[in-house]
Amino acid sequence: MHHVEVSPLLQGLVVLLLLAAAVQAVRVTWGKGRLVLLTLALVCVMANPGRARHVREIQRAAPEADTRLVHGVTYHDFLVVSAATIQGRLVSLGGFNRVLVGSISCATLPPR
């Protein structure tokens, strides 16, 4: 089974890519386009699910998971999107008030 390690370097690169895309979009759009882009960014920030929502969706997707592992969820907030990892493995992604849980079962993670 494949997994993604979310390192601080990867987190920084994701934030830089999102910022670069936003800056380029602002430079290209004019007038009302900037207002629409700013409104969309504000909606993304306001609708970003929090840690509790990620934990709840992980528990719903893998009810057999050891509660120790679920309490070990690390929440990563990228302002417009969010992610949750358990022991460095990407488990869920969130955005627009939705959380997508990957196919990895928390029970298959190595014990702490």
C-alpha cells in the first residue's frame, strides 16, 4: 500500500504553490475578477474543515481503528485546504467543508 509522507518541506512547497497560483491569478484578472478571486479565497478559508471534523470522518471510515491511533492524528492547515496524517501517513484531505478519507485503514498502521 502506498502512503505519502507529509514533511515540513512538502508543507512549505504546497503553501508556496498555492500562493504563487493566487498571485498569478490576481495579476491576470482585473476589476471584478479580483473581487471574485478574493471572495473565493475567503470562502475556502471559512469552509476549511478543522481537526475534529477530520478525526470524525477517519473514525467513520475505519471504525476498527485503534483509538490510540485516532488520537495521534496530526492536523495540517494550509488555509484553503487541510490534511490529516497519522504517523506521517496522509489519511485525509479537506476543503470546502468536505473531508475525503483515503483507502488506507488506520488498523494497518504500525503500532507506536
